[in-house]
Amino acid sequence: MYDTFGFDWTVLRLSASAPNAQAFLDAAKRRGVLLDVVDVAHPDARDLYGADLALIRPDQIVAWRGNSDADAAGVLGQALGWPVSRSQAAATGAAAGAATGAAVAAPRHAGTSFGVTP
């Protein structure tokens, strides 16, 4: 499956009922980020990732997974390391998680792609 990711950001659609990910495409275009959407037809893919959508970084690490693209701009921004205050991160993470069942990788330390500024 790694062959399908390419060298850019990728959103995997992991089920027939997954959102079309247009919100991710729009957010990436606004920021000048190259992003592809790939439909994964394997029946076990959704169970493997535990979500309908997965955002894959160019180094093939899962940056985010969730069931909705409603906060695609915020998810992509955080994955790209754009500044996010602790209050914004808490509000966005809690709201997105509660509303969409989203899982966002927790920061390991400040300065990572998910680093949070005070």
C-alpha cells in the first residue's frame, strides 16, 4: 500500500461510506500543499486504521485518522506544524474528537509536527 502514497501528503479513504475528503483537498490547495486522495478498496483497511479517513505524511507516518473531514483545515494545519495555542489545540482536539471520533497523534515534545506553542 505504501506505493500508493507517493511523496506528498495523502488522505486515505478506507470505506465506501467515508467522506469524499474534498475539505482536505480544499484546505491543502489554500495552503499550497500537494495532497492526494486514495480510495483503498481492501475490506480490512478500515479495521486496520480504525477510521474512515487517514492523513498520511510524506514520510508515510499516519498524522491523523478520523471519520469526518469537517475540521480538515485545522487537522492539516496542526499536522504541518502551524502555530496552535494550547487553548486552540485543546478546543479543537476535544471538539473534533467528540464530534468525529477523530484521533490526532499526541505531541512527543515541542517542535515536532504536532508541537503546541504556549
